[in-house]
Amino acid sequence: MIVLLAGGLGGVLLIAYMLWALKRWPGLGFVLIGGAILVMKDTRGLPSLSAGGLTIGLFDIMSMVFAAAAVLNFVTARQHGKPRSRAWMRFAMGFILVAVVFALLRGAQEFGLAPAVNEARTWIYIAACGAWLVSVDPLSARFGRNMVLLSATVAVGLVVVAGYGIAVNGIGSSAEGTIDAAGNAISGRPINSGQALVLALSGFVLLAAAGKTGNRFYRVLAWASFFICVIVQHRSVWAAAGVGALAYFLMARRREKFHLVILGSCAALILAVLASFGTFDQILASIFTSAGDSRTYDARMQGWVALTQDAFRSFQTVLFGFPFGHGWERVQGSGYVNFSPHNWYLTVFLRTGLVGLGLFLAVMVAALGKSFKLRNDPPALAILVATLLYMWPYSLEWISMPFVIWAAYSALVPRTGETDGLITPDSARNLLNTARSGVA
């Protein structure tokens, strides 16, 4: 009991300190998210506290801090008349948030607090992280600079992590694992799918930053990120990143398109020469194995049909979904399973109904349509297309929220003259002309 009380007091003090630091230094939030991205593959060693069947870990504490900081920021912004968003966006996201809270309360009453919270954990992370990101103004110059720094840090970290894992343990395919130095069977992929998606999104941001600033390090890091995304064997990320890359290319200006074609051709030529010497034999073999294996997707499709049929048993569940804690039990493959369906659109429907799914799609489709006008400044179309495709075979990853919020807000909310933080020749010229007119 004493240990539990001491742990609870320590947690409260930690939350209070992190809240103070986050309010004083908003960039700390991006540092926390970046750290979470780098350790996301294996969180078993992170500290946690268990009580009554409910486990509270480091990410839970982070979500509490983000939620509290968001409330404080919104209160402060409202006092100064500063919030920037459209009324329909606030209605849509507010209704989804209310629907999630209602499903959580229903689940706690029907199944108990622990099962409901455990099942809603991803939603809580997404809501808390997203609310904080919105509260620090995604259209500000500081937010743009933080996104570039986050992308560069994540790219360096994940390229190093993936490269080290491949060098030490080798690489498998989607169907085959590998053996670590201790002789234990482990996953054949050195980073998980969420990390691979964020790595691809970071690559788009870095390409845009390189195109605006001429920073060669950003450009090299972006290409290294895309290369790692290919060899880590996540087929869903291949598809999402591939279509996102096409969207980026279509939105690029003529000069940047020329540079992308030249660099891409050179990279392909170098890789082809290296492959001719057998440098990538193992990697190519595993890539072909992964590309031809559709068993996982076929099994998921079977489970999606079963869950959808279960939801259509009553009018209430069709409109508003099941409460959290209901579980995901269904026939999939050769037996019964009870894990999340690996389809975010279906997940939203099953917990918030057609109403919640419709509002979510309305926001995302509107952001997608408006993103064409941005011309990769920031690369909103590439980010949104890749994320929307990724959410079909997986879920919305909370660690990708900085990219999603930045892209959606940049597309949907009119700018008020402030840049995204990337100093371009045009923006520098405008700043200089403004300064000269002020002096005159």
C-alpha cells in the first residue's frame, strides 16, 4: 500500500513538473513525441504502475500532461482571442470527442473501468496529443520549425536503429523472422509499421525543407529515410509511402521535379550496380517474399466482414457503435481472435458509429481537397494521402499526429500572413520589402 501511494505521489509530481515545463517550453512536447517514436517498437522495459487491472505507463502520463497542457493553452488563447479554426471543424471534432467519451463511460459501466480504458488507450493518446498540437497553433512559424527538427531527429534515429538492427540481426520478411545475437527468434523487421510510416512522413517534410532552403543534409536524410522504408518489409507502408511520394512529385514545382527525377535516377542506377554484385541478395529475396504474401490481409478481410455484420445487429450500434470494453472477438483465419481489427475506418465505425465515421471522413476528405493549393508548403497532400491509405490495413498512429495535424490545419485553416517556419527566397524577399517600407 505504501509503495502504491508513493508511486501515485511520484506520478502526480512528475505530471505537475512536465506540465510546467511544457507550458514554458512548447518544443519539449515535440521532444517527448520524438522519443516515443524511437522507442515505440519495444516498450516492455518502460516503467509502469498497475492497480486494479489497470496499467499506467509512461505514455499514459504523457497523454495526461498533453491533455492538461492543451486545456491551459486553450484557456489562455481564448482570453487573448487567439484560437484559429473553422466552426464546422470544431463541431466535427468536438462531436467525435464526445462520442468517444460517451463510449468510454458506457464501457466502464457495462464492462468495468479497466477493460474500457485499456481498449480506449489509443484513442486517448490520439485525442490528448492532437489537442495539445492544436493548442500550440499548427500554423505558426515556430510549429513549422519544430516539425522540421522533429522530422530530422526521427529520421536520423530510425535510420540508425533500423541499420543497427539489420547489421546485427539480419532482416526477415513479413512471414519470416530472424535470430538475434543471443539465439532468440525475433521479428524480421527492425522497426514496426508505425515507425516506418512516420519515417516516410519525415522524408516528405525533409524533402520540402530541402527544396525551400537548399539544405543538402535534409535531402540526403530524406532519401535515406525512403530507402529504409523499402527494406524494412512493411507492405502497407510501401503502398502508402509510394502513393504519398507520387502526390509529392505532382505538387512539386517544375525545378524541384527536375531535381527529383535526376536524383531518383542516380539513386536507382547506384542501387542497380550494387545489386548486380549481389550486395542486396538477401534483402531482395525478403522483399519479393513479402510482396507475394497476402495471407495476413486475406485473414483480416474475413475478420472485418464478421465485425461489420456484428455491428449491424441493432440500429443503435450502427449509429453510435459499441462501448469500449466490448472487445473485438470474431472468426479470423482458423479460429477466434480478440485483438483490434487493424483498420482504423472500421475501428471508428465500431466505437462511434456511422455518425462518428462520417464526421471523421468529412474532415479528412476536406483537408485532402484543400491540400492541393499548398504545393508542398508544407507537403500536406503527401502526408494526408499516405496516412489515409495506411489507416486501411492499420490504425491511426498517435505518433503520426504532429504530421496529420500540421497537414490538415495547413490545408483547412486560412493563414494569417505567418509562414510555416521555412525561410524561402520569396518569404525572405517579402520580409525585406516589409522592413524597408517600415523604415521609409
